[in-house]
Amino acid sequence: MTDEQWRYLTQLIRALDEAGVRGDRIGELVAELATHLEQDDFDPVEEFGAPFHMARELAGDESLVPRWVRTFAVKAVSVVIAMIGAALAVAAMQSDPTQVTVGLLANAVAFGLLIIVLRSYLARRLDGRSLASIVTPGSIALLLGGSVVVMWLSYSEILIATWSRPIAIVIAVGFIVAGLGLARLSTPPIRFPDHAQHLRPLRQLGRRQPASR
């Protein structure tokens, strides 16, 4: 396969994942399409359309909106939890005992939300998708409203807890590990059929086609 075809399959996996398709089903669908690409040398975009349009057709009834919402929520929560852990770690290194305030947590949440927004933007830019699906009046209002609340809370000096430096570091590490663990759990394992094991590198989204193929 050409690099363009390999890139198409990579984007298709991401699209099917976002559509809520099960990991084993993603492997079956992508393996079937890869077989066609290997047999006939053609441009998949011209033949099937953009990857995210193709994903909607392939998903069909497999697309589970509740699961998609749940998956996105878990990813968002995982980022926020990890950022809280990072903020606690920085605070612990700066002072002993470490004071945990509403402002500290609010700033961590703000950075976490910023990372989520930037990730969504960059993913769509890299895949050539329109931003119309995320830039809506509702999302803008929610973002602006949430930003105002978070900025207001970031100046709050309300004390939540006071920990010694060792305890604060242990708790910070716990938050970071929990956040990374949740992020990993929210990504379903993609299993390819036995005859398509050469496609396994596609599970690492964004990886280029191996030079040997």
C-alpha cells in the first residue's frame, strides 16, 4: 500500500473509534478495506470519500452514541485528573506544607480543558475535517461560560486541605497515575483478524507504514 492509503486507514480507525465502534469490529472493517486497497491500487479518498464520511457508513448500527459520549467523558476526566496531579506536584515542590486551595484546582481544571480543546482542534486539522462539528453556538457558549467560572474560581484562596510535602507528592502521583490509567482504559483494544496481522502498526494512530511493506 502507498503512504496515502496507509494514512487513510489510520484516519479511518480514529473515525470508527470516535463513532463508538467496538475494537474487534474496527479491526474487521479496516482489514476488509485494506484487502481491497492491496488488490487494486486506487485513491481511497476518491473511491470512498473522506475517512470520517466512510466511517459513518461502515459504522451503521454499530455506532453507539451513549458509548461515544461516555468514552469522550472518560478521556476528558482523565486529562483533568492528571492535570490536578501535576498541579499538586508543582505546589508540593514549592512549599512545605502544601496548601491545596480552590484556586489551585481551578487552574488545573482550566489547563486540562485547554488541552482537550486543542487536541480536538488539532485532530480535525490533521485529518482535514471541518471544525463545524465542534464550533457551534452551544459549544462556544459552554466554553465561554465555563471559562468565566473557572477564571473566577482560580483567584479563590479557599483552603481545602493542608498536607506535608511527602504526602502531597504521593497524592499527586496517585492522581497522575489514575488519569493516565483512565485514558488508557477509554481507548478500546483494536484486534485484527489473523490474516491481517500486518496491519497491527495501525493501532498506534499516526504511525507511518513500515518500510518493509
